[in-house]
Amino acid sequence: MKTTYFAFIFLLISCGTHQNTNEDDLETVKSAIQKVLSDQEIAWSNHNLEGFMDGYWKSDSLKFYGSNGLTKGWHKTLDNYKKGYPSKAESGTLKFIINDISKIEGNSYWVMGEYHLNRSIGNANGVFMIIFKKINGQWKIVADMSC
């Protein structure tokens, strides 16, 4: 009977520890994703569009869906940013508001939020849903839908 009791206590402790580890992992993931977004805010606000693009998967398989339709590829997405935001006046200062970070499956998470550009030529605001995936040990945006 004592052996059963101790086995039951051990099982409870093991399950409890496992749950905390999963929660800690989720918080670690969220922090890592928020760090990527924070780095993007800084790069964008310095009109460093290449630095901003460091948060994206540097692949022809990257997908960006916005007001001009679907763009495929890291280089094409960067080119579009350069055309749309050719100077600091157009890019302004970026602030993200993150409303949700949720696991999709495996090492993939979606992020839903808002962007706010404070600009001398007039402010711009919108919403986004981006998908992050851990690739080669780094969190990268693999798909972006912004409007």
C-alpha cells in the first residue's frame, strides 16, 4: 500500500513538473518572438529596412499578403518595402501592439496585433497576423498578412 501511495505522489509531482516546464517553454517562446518584434521596431524606426527584414525567413518561400496582393520571397518583400517607404518621412517610427501569440503546432506560432507608424507625412495604422517558425534555432516570420 505504501509503495502505491509513493508511486502516486511521484506521478503527481512528475506531471506537475511537466506542466510547469511546458508553461515555461511557452513563456520563453513568447519572449523570443517579442524580442524579434522589438528588434524590428528599432530597425524600422531607424529606417533600416534590411535590419527590419532580419526578422523574416530569408527564403523564396516567405509569403507576404497585403494591400497589393501576395508577394513571395524575402528579396521581393524587401524591394516592396523600399519602394513603399523610400525615406524616413514615409517609414516614421514603428510601434507594435501584440494582442495574441498562440501555438499552431510544433515550432509554429501565430501573432496577431496592430502596427502604428508615427510619421511627419501623416500617421498610418493597421493590423497584422504573422506566423513565426523556429528555423535553425532562430524565430523567423514565414508568413505575414498586414493591412
